[in-house]
Amino acid sequence: MIRGTTQTTIAAIATPPGEGGVAIIRLSGPQSVEVGNRLFSKKLDALTTHTIHFGRVKDKQGEVIDDVLLLLMRAPRTFTGEDVVEIHCHGGTLISKKILERALEEGAQMAAPGEFSQRAFLNGKIDLTRAEAIQSLISAKNNFALKAAQSHLQGALHQKIVKFKNQLTAIAAIFEAWVDFPEEGLEFASEAEVLGELGETSKEMRALLETAKEGRLILDGIQIALIGAPNVGKSSLMNALLEKERAIVSPHAGTTRDTVEEHFKIGGLHVILTDTAGIREVGEEVEQEGIRRSKAALEKADLLFFLVDGERGWTDEEKDILPLLPEEKTLLIWNKVDRPHISPPTHAIKISAKEGFGIEALKKAVQQKVFEGKGPSEEGLLLTEMRHREALQEGVVLLEKVIEGLTSGVSPEFLVFDLRSSLKALGKIIGSDLQEDILNAIFSRFCIGK
Ligand SMILES: Nc1nc2c(ncn2[C@@H]2O[C@H](COP(=O)(O)OP(=O)(O)OP(=O)(O)O)[C@@H](O)[C@H]2O)c(=O)[nH]1
Ligand SMILES: [Mg+2]
């Protein structure tokens, strides 16, 4: 099927399947009004655009399917930029299906997933980052993801990419002037000025690229592993965080043998928490296998809770574990402070897994660590789409190549090519340089009826 060709009229149920108060059947394309006319009890031709009408939809035999509200919206002031008709019926699966079937009988075609959005994009109603943001908005699973999607929807990402493109286009013009008018070319701008501007832009691009890490954490959640010597209270902390008795706790060292994984939320953040076997040198075969798994979990995790038994303090066991833990992803946690305890290093978080003391502070520290104290990015502008990240990465690498070339005296004739390629990579993000098959692939991930 050729998607997004505006010759055809498409139809789909825009509401989720199942029972509900209302279901919506959406039509878009040049024959929307005509199709609507044939299945609705009132004639639509003479009616003003952007009006709502109460009436009936009947099947081919003249049997009433449902009483409905019909929304008439003529081009171009619509989501897709085409004539749009929406039929709001009672929210039963069968009713909405029957009405959709009627629309198909009368000449509409079944819409492909995301085809409404794709048409909106092709008709210049929304740019690609906004279209993608609508889908992210729909599938957002936490407040941070929602905020990121809203910011994209308001065009923050689009504007930023357009800004980069404008800056680089101006420089490309200067390069071309240098090539075409070698004599007077330098009057347009000095090499130092150009280098300064390119450096500035590449720095901003890198900064945006950096947000992708945060963006991924927000969408997929973060993996936290509980690491420490045996008996320090790792399983107790897991239970305290989950607020249920998930992992076995006992006074014997070596209780946890296998890794135990659970999902929960800290603030809006999705967390996958792994309890592990206490790490120590001794222990028999099964325990050693458990310890091997602890080390694997440790490597995979985004964040480590390094637990120490405050009553015992820092022992040789901790000294052995510490070298395994990358500093930037480790939080030191001093447990069992309900008991007389050795005072911890200042950066440690004091808790009692058993009494539930310090758990809130620990959750705050996690958010602090994940967002590096900034809170989810100031403007809420985060790269959440892999597609955006890859294109931006490509763009910035090419730009850095241009900067390097210019510094080492490569002729602008050659540099302009990489600069244009960098611009092309940026164009992919906002959809100005995308081929049809790629567009189809992007939109086909969307919901039906969107
Ligand atoms: N007083 C006190 N005891 C605690 C605290 N946290 C854990 N414990 C006790 O410490 C012992 C070990 O706790 P676990 O949670 O099983 O420790 P673990 O680190 O999972 O141990 P392994 O699985 O063997 O590595 C149990 O008897 C717990 O009741 C705490 O905050 N205060
Ligand atoms: Mg345990």
C-alpha cells in the first residue's frame, strides 16, 4: 500500500478496543464528506465546517447501528490538513466495528498505523519530531517521559535542530564563497571566526546528544543492583524498597544465592532492582556461582547500592569489593544504623533497612544521581528517540571532522562536502531529508487511528 498518498480516503477506529463510554471512527481524505454523507442520516454537503451533528448511522439494509455525533471538519484547518469526519458512537467494540465497516463499504480504505499523522506531516501540518512526540505522549509510562514528549510536542527539539541547521548553512555558504572567490572570500568571515562558530555549534550538539542517556533512562527505567558483603542487609533493603517480603532475609551469611529481580517506581522513574548474593572469597560452589552472577549484575546496572553493615563498619570484605565498583555509578549505603554503629564516611547514606529509616533519603539520592542534581533537564528537552540520537551523532561527528580539517589546513572545497552531510544528518531528525520508506517505517510504529 502506498501510505500517505492524499488521493485516498482513510478510515480507522481511533479509540482503544474494548467497552467504553464513546468510540470514535475517524475519516480523512478528499471523499470523507461524501462517505459520511452515505452512511449518516443527514446530508453534510451544505453544512458549515467545524460543526457537530446528531444523527444516525444505518447499515446497508437500513437497520439502525447507532445514534451518533458527527464532527464535520473541512480542509485545511484539520489535524491531517484534509477533509476530516469523525463519528462518535457508543463505545462498544461491535458498534464501532460496524460503523467502520460501513465507511469501508462506502469507499474509504482502512488506515495503516500512524497514517493520519503521516498525512499531517506530508501536508505540512506537523513536523516529524512533533508527530513522534504525539506517539511518545500516548505511550508515556511516567511523568518524566510525559514531560519530555510534551516539550518535543511544543517544538523544542525541532527549533533546536533548525537553529543548528541555520548556523551550519551559513558556514557552508562562507566555505563556498572561499572556494568561488579565493581572493575576496576571506572578507566574508575570517577562519578564526568560522572555527569559533563551528566549535560553538558542535558543543551545543554534543550537549543535546548527552541528554540521550537521561532520555533512555526515563523511557526504559534504570537498573539498580544491590551489592555488598554477605549479611549486610541487601535483601532487607530490597524488601524495604518494595514494601513487601520479596527476598529471603536471615541472620546467616550467604542467604541469597541467585539474583532476584523486581520492578518498582521511584518518583516517576521506573526501576529494575536486583538483589544479589553477598560477595566474599570463601563459600562453596553454589555460592560461588551466585557471586559470579552478582558480578554480572553489577556490570549491567546503571546504578549500584553498595551496602555496608554499619555495626561492623568497613572490613576487608568491603576493601575487596570496592575495586569492582565504578565510582560514578555507586551510592555508598551505611545500613543498620538503628544499632550502635561506626560512623560512616560523610558521603554515605545512613539507613536502617529493618526499621525503614532513611529509605526516603535514599530514593531522593537516586533521583539526584540519575539526573545529576539538575532534575529532569531544565527545558525538559531530552533526546528520547534512538532515531534522533543516531542522526545527531552522525551530524556531530561529521562536524567535528570539518573542524579538524579546517584547523589542519584542508581546503574548504573538501570540507564543504562533510558540512553538507552533517546538515543532511540533522535534516533526518526533523524529516526534511528522509526517504519515503524511512518515513513509512517511522509512522508504522504508531497506533492505528493516530
Ligand atoms: N538491626 C538491623 N538488622 C538488620 C538491618 N538490615 C538487615 N538486618 C539483619 O541482618 C541480617 C541479614 O540481612 P539480609 O537482608 O538477609 O542480608 P543480605 O545482605 O541479603 O545477606 P546475604 O543474602 O547473605 O548476602 C538479618 O538478620 C536482618 O534482619 C537493619 O537495618 N538493622
Ligand atoms: Mg540476601
